[in-house]
Amino acid sequence: MKTALLDAVESKSLKKNIPHFEVGDRVDVHCSIKEGDKERVQIFSGVVISRKGRGMNEMFTVRRIVNNEGVERTFPIHSPNIVDIKAIRSGKTRRAKLYFLRKRSGKAVRLTQRHSEHTVTK
């Protein structure tokens, strides 16, 4: 009863059009940032290393390398501050959580591509 009531209330604030992306995919997350009275969109791009939760509590973690330092950021999927999520490249994985990428650096961080895009040259 309690879960059904919570799901009914949460369903009103869930986003309807969430793009499909999985763990291992390289994504661009467009975040809305407010600085004083100004508002702008900042793009955080990296590899999705985990997804967890369900409903309003669903979150995903994106990792990228900046100045030879690993930076991870966790985003709620249904947050109003997330403007858009664009999957750029799909990575082939056999794990649900890619925490082992934290210990790797350089080319060892790259994942093999899951789907190959066929380009037609004329």
C-alpha cells in the first residue's frame, strides 16, 4: 500500500523522455547551472560507471579525466537541473559497476565499442 501510494505521487514528477544509455557508454550530460541571476548550461562528458536506484531515486555516475586527475560526478536522472543526456559512444562491458576503471590510466581506460557505426563513403 505504502509503495503504491509513493509511486503514484512520484510518477507526476518523473521525466517522460529519458534517452537510453547503459553502463560503459560515453555520454554528454547537459547541466543547468545558476550563478547569481544568470543561468547557463554546462556539459559534463565521460563514461557511465554505475547506475543505481529506481523511480525518483535513480542515479548514474559519470567519470572523466581532467588534468590527469579522475573526476566523478553523480547525477539524479529525474533532476530538473539535468537538461539533456546524449549517448555518444556505446562501450562493451560485462559488469554492472565499472569501479575498476578508477585504478587505470591512459589507454587502459578505454572500453571496446559495443555497436559499430557503419559509415558510407561515396
